[in-house]
Amino acid sequence: MRALPAFQNLTPEELAVTESLKRGELRVEAGMPILSEGSSSPQLFTVLEGQALRFKSLENGERQVLGFVFPGDFLGLQAAVMYEMEHSVTAVTPMLLCVFDRGDLVRLYRDSPQRAFDLTWLAAEEESMLAEALATVGQQGARARVAWALLRLMDRSETSGLVRDGVAPMPFRQHDLADALGLSVVHTNKTLAQLRNDGLVTLRDRQLTIHDRPRLERLVGTAMRQQATRPLI
């Protein structure tokens, strides 16, 4: 993953720090919880393979999807800092996780300021993405919301090295997409059908293809924020 252009280069010293903190690797099957809302996890994770879903459970039994997890993402920082997760993360595909001990976080900030800054950068980037999502969901119509989500999913797939010949894996259900965008499943399905009939996208057999990105971007109505190169913990 370090060879992918989306991730920042690490110096030998930074790589050594990361390796010294690594406690092992964990394989997770699809459908298994990685982090649970209300829990205080002793571990933090970097996603090496696979995809997952971030969501918050509501009192009425429903849920709000907060985001989609891709290789390179760092999980568990909220519990490490606030001592309790305020959302859950569940694997959607089989996953491979790099495991860190929460107790080593203080040592990281003390002994490796650059790596600590990388963690802070990831937290700030996640906040920026949530702000962009909220602005889209709160102020845009269904076509713009779905167009934005498909563009972001394709971009994340691309930066994570998952796209092959212009096709990205799409293990997330339409129900997940609808929950993330504040739409009903029926409305989401109809909107996807409209975009497909307009020759903009194909979403089929758990695969996503974008046929006309410029037209899809124009549907969003606002400039898509360019993704900067990311640190890899």
C-alpha cells in the first residue's frame, strides 16, 4: 500500500516507529463488528484489506450511516482519545487489519511528533469529509446526493488501489447508500436507474463504473474537493 500514489512516503525512521508499535494482524470476516458504539476498545487498527461501514445506531432501531471504510483508513482513534466509541464499524467484506495497542498512543505523541501529526491530520480529514457529506445531504436533491456519493466511492476505491480497468468493487448495498444520503431505498433505486439510463454510471453485480465523470460532477452542483495525499499509519 505504501507504493500507491495516494499515500505519503515514509522516511525509514517513521516506518521504524510504526513497525515498533505494531502488535500483529487480524483477519475479520464479512459481517463481523470491528468496533462497537459505547465500547472502549483497547486496540486501534489500520485497514490493510477489505471494506467496512461506519454507522450510528438510533433509539428507534434505525441507523445513520456515517461513512464507508477503505484500505488505508485508521480506526479506533475516537475510543483512544474519548475512551468510548460513539459509532460502530462493521466489516462488509473479509478484512485484514494491522493492530495497535491504545496504550501506545501517548508514547507515539511523546516520541514521534511527525507520526503523531499524521494521526491528527487523519482526524481532521475525516471531519472535513463529514462536513462535505453534511452539506451535500442537507442542501442537495437526490440526483446530486447520489452523484456525489458515487464519485466519492470511486475516488476512495481508486486511491486504495481497488479499481481495475475503470471498475470499482461496490460491496455496499443500496440500503447503505440510502442511509448515508438520507433517502429511502426506493428513491435511491429510482435515482440510480435515472443515472444509468442517462449513460452516466453502471452499478451492477457489486461493481461500480462511471462512464461520464464531467457530467456526473456537474450534477453535484459544487466543486468536488480534491483529495490530498494521505499518511499511512
